Amino acid sequence: MQSFKQYRALGKRVEAQFNSKAKPNPNPLDLCGDGPARRGPFHDSRETDRSNSSSPTLSPLSNDVEKADAQGLTPQPKAQDEDTDREMGEAVQGDLEMTPTHATAIGRTMTGVEVRRRTTREGGKDKQVFVVGFQGDTDPLNPHNWPHTKRIWITMNVGAIAWIVGFSSSVDSGALQQAAAEFGVSEVTESLATALFLIAFGCGGLVAGPFSEEFGRNPIYIATMLGFMVFVMASALAPNIGAQLAFRYIAGFFASTPLTCAGGSISDLFNPMERVYAFPIFATAAFMGPIFGPVVGGFIAESNVTWRWTEWVSLIVAAAITFSLVLTVPETYTPVLLKYKAQQLRKITGDDRYVAPAEIKDETFFQKIRRALYRPFLILFREPIVLVFALYITIIYIILFTFLNGYTFVFTMTYGISQGITGLCFLGIIIGLACCLFMVPLIGYWYKQDLARAKERNENSLPPEFRLWFSIFGAPAVPISMFWMGWTARPGISIWSPLAASVLFGYGILTIFISCYQYLIDSYELFAASALASITVVRYVAAGGMVVVAIPMYGNLSVEWTLTLLGCLSVLMVPTPYLLYRYGRKIRGWSRYAVVT
């Protein structure tokens, strides 16, 4: 609904801009350079000095048309008789009917419209195009210029979407025993409900990006949330284990949209300076979802209601978020907004040469899908930075999602607490996530200082390596927390010791996630979506597989050695932010896709 209202409002704004440039000239023939110059909306003050000249003077609009005609870019005007003169005047004065020559002239004088030739690589049948852009840096159409309250509200809604899909991915793990008992299967088999949801997360992320590029972020959010709710409801009504697993997989596929599009939405709304503050808030919401899931699921399992309420709770919250999304969140994706603007200009002028930058290249939607399916893997194996971060984030997610079943061994069996209290133990990770937010003002202050010094050197931005400061502080926290929890989770040691370790773990994983995402966005710019998609596929497929492995791994290796193994894996990745901070620019210089500043 908001996108529809936004489209109509944009049309009125574009029409007003066009009409301000297309006010009727007293002598319509001046538009073709065939009559004496008259003062009009394009009057040049220098014309006054030439008013006594014996030769007629042309307005700037006429000059633009003459230049276009001389270059063969517009049709030459035919000889005019009286009837043709009248028809020409009516066409010029109308808002919806423009001659090709007049449309060309207006295209050349409108702010934010670039007249150029389409290159051979861009294809298409028209040699000349009017590329539609924003009207300068303060254009209200640009989401970066929207009011802060509006952008914050949109960010909260996008964060809420990420929260609920993460919550749904893990909430059923809190009621694992009850669901397994009802279906008559083992707990390992029932854990596939979480595993398949996560694997579908990764697979769905490959196609969510191209669809958002074609149709915009808002329609994709709404459509996928509706599909997500349908299959969450189906999971709640599943008559057997096979149906539950199938419905959970499809629900996870629809739920993958925030993983691909949400980071882009933050970039749509905020400039690099503002993202220092905005992205950590979004990332915190995204991480809190899968951690709150076991908290709620554990208490549902202990209550008098069926385990199926884990799905019903997800459905109710998702419905409320979707309702807010439909009514209050507009489109934010810049290429789609410029498509809207180009469509309005084509409608007003009847000239198909008005195009958005995304429309210039003659490429079908299926070609975009094909590229989206192979490019993430191409970048993954060709780009060492992407490969290293994929391994790093994968290890983090393996640890996080093995905790969904591993906390039963760490806390329930060790300290003899209930399922509900075991779920509450996840609050330690949530506290750690919140602690990470205290770093944001400090990093933001450093960013302002460094950016000011960069501008003194005539540089408009900071290198991507600045984004690594979060993980520089937080990377050692993950292995420390693993060793701490693994070797103090014993009946003879207070439960508060492993809980304190979980706080440190929550702090560490968020710092790594923030640095990883922001570094890749700044480093790969146009290819950032593909870089992030590759990491999404790898980490969720691996995490999904490890959810199933978690129960036998904790049972056979014991808590101590399982967490020691995971801690040793995370130790191997600790040097990553420090090495990239030192050598990142050099490594980006070897890349075919990364930018070098």
C-alpha cells in the first residue's frame, strides 16, 4: 500500500518538475528555432544584450534542440503550414503530448537527466537515452534525504522482520523433546526441523536479491512474509514428521529475504557515516531473534499447551510485523525509485527514451536470475577476502546454532535445571549482544575524526578497513568464551561462570558480524549483494548440518572437548581482522571485483 501511494506521489512530483520546464512558449515555433526568440522560462539574461542585434536570438532551449538536431539525435522539423502551426502549439502546451524535438529539449534541461548514447554492450534498439537520476544531493526522492524519524521507523521494521525469521528458525528447538515424542521419532530426527529451515535460509538468499532488484525491496518483503506465514501455519498443523520437515523447509526458503535484502535496505537509507550507528542496531535485532527462540520455546514446552504453539507464536508476531510493513514502510531501493520516475516521465512525454540506470542494459529477468545463481560462488572462490570471511562467519554460526541443542548438555544435564530455565540461559548471549552497542559511539567518534582528516586530503570516504575496528576489539572474545564455558561448566562450579562466558560470546559474535558485513559492503559496492549471498549460503548450510550433528557430538565428546574443539577452530580465525587491517588494501588490489581506495 505504501509503495502504491509512494508511486502516485512521485508521479505528481515528477509532473510538477516537468511542467516547470515545459511551460508554453509564446511562439511554439521557437522550440524548433524557426522564429524570433521570446522571453520564457528558459530566458537567458545575456539575451538582453543581444536584443538589438539584426539576427534573431534563440533561447537556450532552442540552442539545445539545434545541437541535438545537428548531431542527428532528434527528427528535423517539417515545413509548417497554418494548421500544422496550430497543432504544434497545442502539443507543446499540453502536459501529456510532446513532440520528439520538444521532449529532447526538455530532457536536456531537466535537472537529474543525462542525455547520452547507449553503448554497444548495453544493447537495445534506441541509440539515445535520457538517463533519469536524482535532482542533486538534496532530492527528496533520495531515501538518504528522508526525515530521520521515517528512516529510523523503516529500520525498526526491517530489523523486526530479521528478528522474527531468526526467532522462528530456533523456537522449535526449545520444544524438541515434546515434538519428537508426539511424532514417535528420535530427537536427532526432530532436529531436522531446525536444520532444514536453516539450509533453506541459505538457498533462498540466492534468488531473493534478483527479485528485489527487479521489483523493489518492499514488494518482496511483503510477498515473502506472506509465504513465510502460510508455511509456518502449515508446520503448526503438520500431521506427521515428513509434513513438518517439508513445511519448515519451505518456510525457511521464504524467510531468507531479510538475509539478502535487509543489509541493502540499511544502505538505501543511510550514508556511510550514518551506517556506523544504524547497522549495529539492525545486526543486534537480527542476532537476538534466534537467541530469543529457545527462551520462548522452553517455556512453551513446560506449559500446558502443545509444542505447536511455538509455530503459532511465530505466526502471530509475523502477522503483526507484516501488517506494519504493508501500512507504513515505503520502497527504499534507489534503482527501483528511479524506475518509478522514468515510468512517470515516459507517461507524461510519450517518449520511451527516458530510462532509469537499471533499465539501460537490455537484460531479461531470467538472465539476472542466472547471474545471481553463479556469481556468488564465482566471487566466493576467486576472492580471498570473501572466502576468509565466509569461513569465519560459518564457524560463528556453527557454534551459535549447536548451542540450540548443546545447552541441554551444558546446563540442563550439568546443573539439573528445567527446559524453561535452560532457555533463560540464552539471555547471557543477549546481554553480550547489547554490550556491543556501547562501542558504537566510540567508533562513530573515530569515524568522524578520520573522515575529517581524509577530506583535508581531498578524499571523500574512508577505506573499508576502518569497518574492522569492531572485530579488532571483539575477535579474541569468541575463543576465550569457548574455553571458559567448556572447562567451567561443571557441577562443582557455579552456573554463573558459564553464563558469564556466554555474555562474552555474545559480545564477540556481534562485533565480527558487524565488521564482516560492513567491510564487504564497502569493499565490493556493486558486487556486495553477491559477496553477501555467498557467505549466507555457506554459513546457513553449514549451520543447518551442524544442528543435526550437535546432539551426538556433545553426547560423545562431552561438553569440555566439544567446546574446546569449537574454540580451537575460532582461534584459527582470530588474526583475520588484524591482517586485513594491515594488508586489506593490497589484497583488494589483486581483486577483479573489489574497489581500491
